[in-house]
Amino acid sequence: MIFVQTLVYGLALGGVIAVSAVGLTLAYGVTRFINFAFGEFLTLGAFFCLLLAQAGLGLAWAGLAAAVAVGAVGVLVERAFYDPLMSRGLLPLLVTSVGVAFVVQNLIRIFAGSNPVRFPLPLMRPIEVGGLFIPREQLIILGVALVTMLAVHLLLRFTMLGKKMRAVADDPMLARVAGISSRRVLDATWFVSAMIGALGGILLAITQITVAPQMGWHFLLVVFAAVLLGGIGSPYGAMIGGLLIGLAMELGATYVAANYSYAFAFIMLILVLILRPRGLMGGSG
Amino acid sequence: MSDAVLRAGGVDAGYGALQILFGVDLEVRQGEHVLVFGPNGAGKSTLIKALFGLVKPSAGHVTLAGRDVTGRAPEGMVAHGMAYVPQVSNVFGSMTVLENLEIGGARLSRSRREARIEEMVALFPVLGDRRKQSAGTLSGGERQMLALARALIPEPSVLLLDEPSAGVAPKIVEEIFHLVSGLRRTGVSVLMIEQNARQALPHVDRGYVLEGGAVRMTDTAASLLDNAEISKLYLGG
């Protein structure tokens, strides 16, 4: 009984991680640098959603609107801070992205205060299946995560934009030579990356029941673990990596030690990387 | 000479302080196939990059169908009817053959793109058999065909080929040159640079000898092949 319940929690947490990891790895695949301010897209998503919900919007609409708004923020951040540094190598970009992360965190503090705020979830009766109580929140999280991942899959496989994104990720020089304007593909990639990050942040707020200015920053480590586990730059790897990390964290917390759930994420990561150094799906990298 | 599709006039180019090309003049006429050859380090590769906008010429101009396109970015060159097939890594290895072709037609309408893909598959039937196959698993010759087809999808007026025989098994090289030669049917003009000039020259109309970053001479392919001095100096005997 506890095992099945843990599995549900693990899958839901895994869904949150997987969605966030897909967002991060998409931007990495196209730009080849790890955006340390990605966690702030999660935080912003949760806070925007909270704000809109407090203004009276239904939670689903608030979430969608927040995600789109954060997508726009992603494009702004890229244009203002990352794009001018693109030709200067990776280190300036990494340092800049850490700087952006701190600036955004503190901006949120100025407006929302430092204390965690309760996320306005309506009370929901758990679903009872054969003596098992499954909270609806977990099912909603899992559902949203699966739909998001399916949407990313459809985008990458069946739309011209998605194919262009994959082409730029595969070989930016050849994509240019083939006539693809990397400018537009970059904008679209940052929009999608930040938007998915915001969705991840909203799902995270639902699992944690609270939002706080540093929630995304703290969660970023786990998201990194999922990205690396799946093979950096691989969206499908990130999905699987996220689900596995979520399961490892919940199973570890339930059966070994509740305070160390983050540690289980990294034990999982280390084990996989010993066996497959490029990650589960990182073959062609 | 008003029928020149592509013309370079007095092109200087290089990398930073290092100048490689010195006042290169050349032209490719409508439907013509041209080979640029010369010793290693002659500047062939810089020339093709300067024509396509991958290296900005520091002097001179490049015109495409009478329009000055000097120093435009590659994506702009494609929009104006020039196409380029790089020497190595010229296919998207993580994508399928069909997706590679679709990328070539990214600027076209969906119906036009699909029509062009069918035309390319008719031209290179082996690609049709491998539509769903990942491009990374193709043989060297098949990759070159895919790269050619991808570049041809937007119906360029000039196709620039950077060493099409590189990375291809020796017995396939002749086949590649045949394929390029066969593109005459489509009316596309071709400018090709090749290390393997002896084998490439019989398949083109005209050749330019590039040495020390400047054009030494130009003549019809037949005359160049007959020229004992050229043969000795640049065609390996």
C-alpha cells in the first residue's frame, strides 16, 4: 500500500522535475550553455500564477497566462544579457546567468517579501482506489506533466519550428548554411524553455503548497541531476531522467531517510553516470 | 558576359590580419559548371566561404544575378538563390533523411516543399528508400547525395560545393562527380572546389587555377586537361 502511494508521489514529483528538465535542456541544446537563471523561470511562473489567481483568475488560466508571460521574460533575458555575450565563450555566459538568477530572486523579494506564501490550491478530496487514497493534486501534476511532455514531443517531431530547433541544436553552422535564421529559432527556443520552466514552477508550487523567492534556485540542482542523468541536451533523456530522479527521491525518503531526498537524486545520478557517462540518451550529444 | 549568375570582382579576404585572397575575379554563367583548383593553401576554401558570406571580403564585391550581395550573412545568400554544401558534417546526423530535406525547404510553403522533396527523391532514388533513416547512419556517398539534395530544395541558381569527394570511398568519387554533372538537367550553375582536380575536371565546363590567393588562369576544362604545364603542376602529372 505504502509502496503504491510512494510510487504515485514519486511519479508526480518526477513529472515536475521532468517538465523543468525538458525546459532547461531545450535551451542548452540550442545555445550550448547552461542557464543558471533557469530556476528563476520556475519561481517567476509560480509567483505570476499566484498573483493572477489572487486577482481572481481560475488556477488553470492563471497558470497558462503566467507561463506565457514567463516565456516573454525568457526572450527578454536572452536578448538583454545572453545574446550580447554569445560570441565571448561559455564562462562569461555562465557567470552572467548566475548574476541574472540573483537579480531576479531579489526583485521577487522586493515585491513579494522573503517569506514563503501559501499557494492558493482549492481543497480537493483524494480519490480512493481499492483502499488507497490518492490526492487529486498528484494526479493533476502528473497529468499536466505528461501533457506538457507530449506537447514538446509534438513540437520537436512534427512542426517546422521544432525541426529547426533540432537542426540548430545538431549543427548550428550547418543550420545557418541551410538558410535557417538562428535569431528567430533562438527567440522561440528561449520562449519555449522559459514557458516550460514556468509550468514546472507552478507544478512545484502545487507539490510544495508554498511559493518562495528561492524555490527555483534550490530546485535547480535536482533539475540538473535529471538533465545529466538523461544526457544533456536530450529532451527525451530529460523526461526519463526527471521521472527516475523523482521516483528515487520519494522511494528513498519513504524507505531510507526522509531528510535526505535530495541525496537520493544524486546517488541515482552518480550510479547512472558510472555506467553511462554520457547519460541515458546522450549518445550523439 | 551579362549572363553571369555569380560574379566575384577583386575580392580580398582572410582571417584577421592574415590575408588569403588577393583580388580574385571569377564568374559562373547560367547553367555552367566551374571547378576551382590549385595546390593546398591556395585559398580555395577561403574563396568559397567568401562567396557565401561565411568570411566577409575585406575588398571587392560578390554579385548574384546582378545583385550585390557582398558580405551578406549565409542565410541571406540562401534567400537570394545561392546554396552551399560544406565539405564535412554537411547533414544533420541526428535527424532523418526526410527531416534533413525539410530543413532545406524551411523557407518554402508546405506544398512547394513537399513537391521539391519528391523531385529530389526522383533525382536521388536512394534517399527515397531511406526517408525514415537517421542521416547519421548513411554511407559517405549517401551523405553527399543528401547534402546535395538538401541544398537544391530551395531551387538555388548557384550551388557551391566544397570538396564533394572528401570523405567518400574512392570508388564512389566518380559516381559523385557524375551526379553533380547530372545536375545540368536542372539548370543549376555549379561552382566546385576540389583537391581531386584530375578526376573532377572532365565533368565541368571550365576551370580556374587558384594559387597564392589569386587566379592564375582560367580556360575550358578540355584545354586545361590538354595543357601539359597545368597537368604537371596542378593535376599530379
